[in-house]
Amino acid sequence: MLEDKLLLWRFKRGSREAFRLIYQKYADGLLTLAANLLNDKVDAEDVVQDVFISFVKSVQKFHLRGSLKGYLTICVVNRSRDYIRKNRRRQALTVNQAQRATTDVKNPVQLVICSEQLQKLSRAVAELPYEQREVIVLRLHGEMRFKTIAKLKNISIKTAQSRYRYGLDKLRSILKGEVKK
Amino acid sequence: MRPAEDIDKLIKKLRYKASVETHDRVLGNVMRALDESEKQKTGAAAPDIWRTIMKSPITKLAAAAIIIIAVSIGLNQIISSTPAFAEVIQPFLTARTATFKVTIEGKGFPGQEYDGMFMEPCRMRHTQPGGGIVIVDLEQGKFVTLIPQLKQAVVLEMINVPEEPGDLNFFQEIRMRILKAQPLDDESVEFLGEKKLDGQSAIGYRVQKPELDATVWANSESKMPIQIEIFEESMTVTMSNIVFDVELDETLFSLDIPKDYSVKTLRKDLSEPKEEDFIESFRIWAEHMDGKFPSKMHRSTVNEFIKYQQEKIKERGIEPSVEDIMQMQQTIVDMTHGFPFVEALTPGSDWHYAGADVRFGDAETAIFWYRPEGSITYRVIYGDLSVKDVSEENLPK
């Protein structure tokens, strides 16, 4: 949006206030995105902080082609994936998420969601394979089109749509199972 | 759990709202990283210069002399240099409000002049010749024209408003062009020197970039812009008497219509036009222009259409009814939706327009062709508005 271009323009010319406004505008959305991707509040903060740090360091060379929100979203997605790759323990945790989520106070969603219903859903999302979770999170929290997700992940639009659909189906079955218990 | 189809809505509720402390911590860390980065940049350059001077085979006294000369040269450069263009145009980007006069002149249509006001984020108000008042609020997606003499309001409801709808807000359009033309500290900007403009001493700049072809004049003391001329292919738009950040009452931009006004509504689709919209524009044009197509493919060609309709009304010798005028306005709005399709085509599309002398219905003669991105064949539109895929060697000569 034009407002972002103005903020960026001001920031490039040394306005710290402009950067604060950019941060205030997008930080919560990016934290939500990272927290849902990583299923960890502290890691999400680290990722978002890293994204903003590399953004401010490279801002002078930065030329905004699309939207700033889209750019920052892609940075968070890429860095979250790197974070998981580099941190093998993350994978182990992902496997055991269901058990972990019941006790782990770092779970991002537990901290902010009082509703039991949403907590169940949060645990179910955490159980999804990363590829499916990623598409769901990008679509619903990143507000990205399937076309954009497909381009970002270098997959076909159909694959992106399938991952989304399978992910939601799986969530439904996880939640049904939980209800049966 | 709710029915399965609500899952996506529920997932959207899985939001993470960080505490104030978290934000303070993250923002603080980012700011510290920025400080470090800036220190490193300046720190990395300064010792090198110093070391170079101190390592040279001259005495420290000579080194000091060199530093003094270097500083003097720097000062001279600052004193003799012209004010940076970026500084001069900055108010266009940072102003919260502005008032100005706009003059549009060009070949083939009468000049237009109006007084305008701008207020952030995307509001504009201007007066029309004859007393009409136009208020545009792009956030609300509305464009209201009030005609006090007739106690009538025309509401243009915009759908599919894009993120940067500059066309409907002249001030916003200038902002966008300046931003798109960045950087503006290169050889594309020429300093024009000083002259008297409207009784003020003004300094001028000429910018020639694809995104912005303009002359900007600013008060030579305050460096505030007082006039900008934008050159289009067949018209010049001048914004003068510019005053930035004046106190403006929000009610001036209100979209509320006085109770005693009658209201007519038009609709404008601002979505990105597709090929079928482009063809529909040709159809509307030809049907209202006695079977002719536009003389050329350019934004200003709409004036050709309007002029022709005005002449037809004159020829009839009957005063058009309000309904007739509204119908014509809606036709113009619909007709102009598809033509910007051409502006979105990339240079690689190799588009050609050849419809100037073709009659509507001529199935043999092509009026327009282009190559869609990634395609090896061309899309060719004929005078009967049929479309065919044609290989390059079979294109019209």
C-alpha cells in the first residue's frame, strides 16, 4: 500500500519513527504467523526479530516491488522453515506435539486462547505435517492466494490447494477423534 | 467442536497477541541492531581515510593541512551545490493535507481548471467549473459529485478498488509517480536554475523518467514546491498555488449528501481489466461512435468520445434529460473500464493498434493484436470483435 511506501521512504531517510510504525503495523500478524508455523512462542519471537533485524540492516538496498506485508510474510515463512531445518529438535517436538501441547507453557496459542475449543484446535494444527500446516497458515493468517503460495513454495496451485484441503480434512478427523475420546 | 466447515474460521482465531513487554524487547533489539549496523558503516569508512593519511610519507603537519583542505573542499561543495531534489519533493510525500489549483491542457479538448484539496489518507475534494463539487474517498470506495444549483448528487460507487488507485486522486497519483520514480538523485534530474514564478523566487528541476516526466518549481528559500507540471503524451497537467499542511475541516470531505438533494448512482469497476473487458470497451465505443473505433490507443482518447457525444446532443437540438446524462455517464464509465488493459501489457507483448480506419463488424481486418505473456502465438482482435490465436508469421502486415 502507498502508506507503506511512504513509511519505507521515510525510514530510508533516517526516520526511526517510520520504522516503529511499520513494526507496530505488522508485528502482531507476523508473530501469529510464526507462532502457528513453529508452534512455539519464543521461537516465533526470535524469527520475527531476526526478520526485522535483517530488514533494517538491508533497507538502503531494498526496493519494494509488491506489498511490504507480503514481503515480510515471505521472510517469516522462509526463516521459520530455516529455523525448523536447523533445529532438529524441532522435528522431534513436532512429532510429539499432542502430548507436549498439553503441558508446554510455551505453546503460543495456549497463552492467548482461553477457549478450550480453540486450544484443541491449536493442538490439532500442531499435529499436521509441516507442508499442510504451512499452506493453511499462509492462506488463513497470511491471507495469501493459492497462486502466491504455489509460487512461494515452488509447487503447483493444485498441490497448494490439495495440501490445504487435506490439512483441513485431517484437522477434522483429529478433532473428531478427540471428541470420541 | 463446531461443524467441520467452520474450521477455517476457527483457525483464523488462533492469533498471537504479544505483550507490551515482548514488543518493547523485540523492538529494542531491532533498534540496537540498527545502531550497530550504522556504527559499523561509518566506523568502517572513517579509519580507512585516517589510516591512509597517516601512513602516507608526509608529516603530520602536512596531513593536517590536507584535512583542512579536504574540509574546505567539502564546505565549498555544500555551499555551491543545488538543494537536493529529494528534499524539494519531500512535502508531496509527507503532507497530511494540501490545497492547490489543477490545470489540464492538451490537444483536441477544452482546457480544464479546478481548485483541489487533499487530505490523508486518500481523500480529495475539488470544485468543477459551474459550481459542482467532487469528493473522492478511496477508502470508502466512493466518488460523490454535488450539483448545488440542481440540488442533485451523483454517487459513483467503486468496486474492486486496487491498493493504488491513483487515477481518481490527482495528489495521490503524483505521490505514486514520485515513489515509483525513485531514486531521484541521479542524472535523470536536471537543475533548471532560478526564476520568478507568481511573484516568488523559485528554483526548478526537470525530471525525465518513464514513471515521472515533470518540472517542479519550489520557493528558493523555503524549498517548498509551488508548482509541478506533469507531461503526458498529449496533455500537460499543472498543479499550482500549492500549500501543504493547511488546516482543513474534515467535513469538507464528508460523503454525506444533503437531505434535499436527489441522488443518482453510477457504478465503476476498478478491477484489473481482462481481454474480454477490453473487447467490451471497443464494443461500447463503436456502438456510440457510429461504427468507428478509437483513432489511437491512449488514455486521452476518451476526450474524443466525449466530444463526439456532446456534438451529437447539440445536433439533436433538444436539451438532454437528467436520465440521458446519467445514462451517458454510465456508458463512459463502462467504456473506460477495459481500455487500461493495454497499459498493463508488458513491452514483450508487442501490442499493435490498427483500428483507426476499420469499421465495426469488419471480420477480415484486425484492429488490435498482442502476445500474452509466455505465449508463442498472438491474440488478434478483428473489427467484428472476434478473437483468434495467430502465429507471428500470419500477423497482419
